[in-house]
Amino acid sequence: MKRVAILGSTGSIGRSALAVVDAHPGRLTVVALAAGDNASLLAEQIARYRPEVAAMATGEGVDRVRSACGSASPSVLGGTEGLVAVATHPSVDIVICASAGTAGLEAVLAAIEAGKTIALANKEVLVMAGAIVTEAARRRGVAILPVDSEHNAIHQCLHARPPTEVRRIILTASGGPFRDYSSEALEHVGPDAALRHPTWQMGRKITIDSATLMNKGLEVIEAHHLFGTPYDRIDVVVHPQSIVHSLVTLCDGAALAHLGHPDMRVPISYALHHPERVDVPVRTLDLAEVASLTFEPPDEDAFPCLRISREAAVAGGTGPCVLNAANEIAVHAFLGGRLPFMGIPAVIEQTLERVGAHGVHGFESLYQADAEAREVAGELVGVHA
């Protein structure tokens, strides 16, 4: 029996993870849950799964959960302290990190130090502090199992092959809702259109990242840290059907791909049950029914976030941290109607130019870069409004 903690249990990944737990009650049990601001849903989850500890992002959220649960309330904590308590609880074997944004970083590092296996669905953890996180995992002998469909696919294709055998990693992108749009047409799109992803059901922030192709830029950085592959050997290809979830080419010329219908229960199940495989109630892939799989290069003129991400990645140091912070501010402004769609890459690029990339000398360097980037990006939102 594996005992599971879920950071971000009320989000789309968290809910899918609970569905995987429900499908295999003899193998998996929930012992700790953490959520952002959806107190009512967390209270429902607590009533159903009876975790030993739970957490909310704010003190007000903690009060609402305690009130909703009444005498049946477990220990409920707030803020970063609560996330860390959930991630490091003595009963936990594996931590699913699906919390949005940068909040999960400290909790993941604490979980690694506590010897917990990490099932990682939060891009920001490795984008902000990939070298620190992966070094901590190596030192503690902790596995980081990717839950993102693309990196999970690569993990399955590589099957613990050494980096010397890997020629290239190819991340696939659906292209989002604006795949065929020109940069001129993208000037006029709004949040409602950007949130209509053609193949995946995801949270609002990551859906916008998909529409700008920023998610692929962040995934390039993740892949570099997860698999030890240099940036110049990580490619992105647009694949609108979202059937090939990613592929690798090996030194002997072989290409290995992972295929399947889009369903997050598959990579979540893989991570939770690893190294075993179990039945997942998803539709079996029928290639004759799919009939056609197409691929095309990304349009980096219309979607400059991919180029900007690569430049920040190659610059290294605090560059990816600044990239991530500026993107979060820009996406939030776009969703709030305060920034046009093409203002997102403009704010990110100008933030990187003004803040720059500096050496990382521990977490203080990252937190300082993150704060400075958010301040500068906030100012730039007003300029591009």
C-alpha cells in the first residue's frame, strides 16, 4: 500500500490523482491533502478520504475548512508551513506536487530531504531551481517521477537509459487554440478564446501557457534537468492530435515514442504505481481510427515565448526564475483583461532584459530574482495595457 500526499488536490491534476486512487483502493491511500483557495472542495475531499493532515494557502481558508468539517476536521494548517507539513508527514510515501505557481518549491525540497518519492506536476519547481532540486534528490537517493504527459512519456521511453545513449529529446505540443494564427491575428484574441484548449482540460494558467507556447519553453527547461540532456539536443514539434506525447532518438538511430489518447490519469497512474503498471480505465488507442498524425515546426514569430524561454534557459543562473515570475504576472494580467495576448511575451522579454540573469548562490538568489522580476513585470503590464 502506497500512502499518498497531494499538493493541489482541488485542481485538475489533483482531482485526476484522486480518481486514480479511487480505482485502486487496495494499492493506494490518501494520507495528506493541500489546496489553494477552494475550501469547500477540500472539505468534501477530507470527508471522503479522511487524511491525517490537510493544508490551505491562507489562514482564512483554514478557518473555512475547519468550519465545514466540524468535529471531523483533521489537523489543518495554512501557508507554506501547511504545504511542508503535508509533504513531509511521516505517513507519506509519495508526494504529488500539483500546486500551481512557485508555492510548491519549498515543500518539494522538504519532501526530498524527508526521503519522499516525488511525483512532479508543477513546472515551476524545476524551472526556478532545477539544479538545486535534482542535486538534493541525487544526494538523498530520492526519485523524481514526472507527471507532465510529455516528460512522463520521455521517462517511459528512456526506461533508465544513460544520457550517453540519448541523441535527442523531442517534446510535442498541440499548438493550442491559436495554432494557425498569425502574429497580427493574435493581437486581437482574448482570454475566453485562449482558454479553449483543443485537446486537454487544464487549469487556467497552464491553458494560457499552452496558448502562448510558454508551456513548451518551460518543459524544455524541465527536460534538461530531469534527463541531463543539453538544451541544444531538446526539440519541440507541433502535433495537433496530441496522440504522440513525446519521443526520443537514440545513438543507434532508433526513435522511441509514447502514444495514447490524452488523459492525465495515465501519467499519474504510472508515477503512483512505478515501477509496476496497473489497469487504467481509459480508451485504448486505435491507430486506424485516428488515421492521421501530423507534425510541424513551431512558429516562433507568432509564438515568441518559446524562443524567449530557450534564451533564458541558455543564459542560466536566475534567468529561468525571472522568466517564470514574469510569465506568471503577465498571464494573470491577461486573464484579468489588463494585458493583450501579445503583451505576454513582450512583458516577459523586457523583464528579462531589465533584470538579467545572475549566478545562483542558494535560495536567497532565487527569491530575490523572483521578487525583482515580479515588480518589474508589474510595471511593464501598465506600459503594454
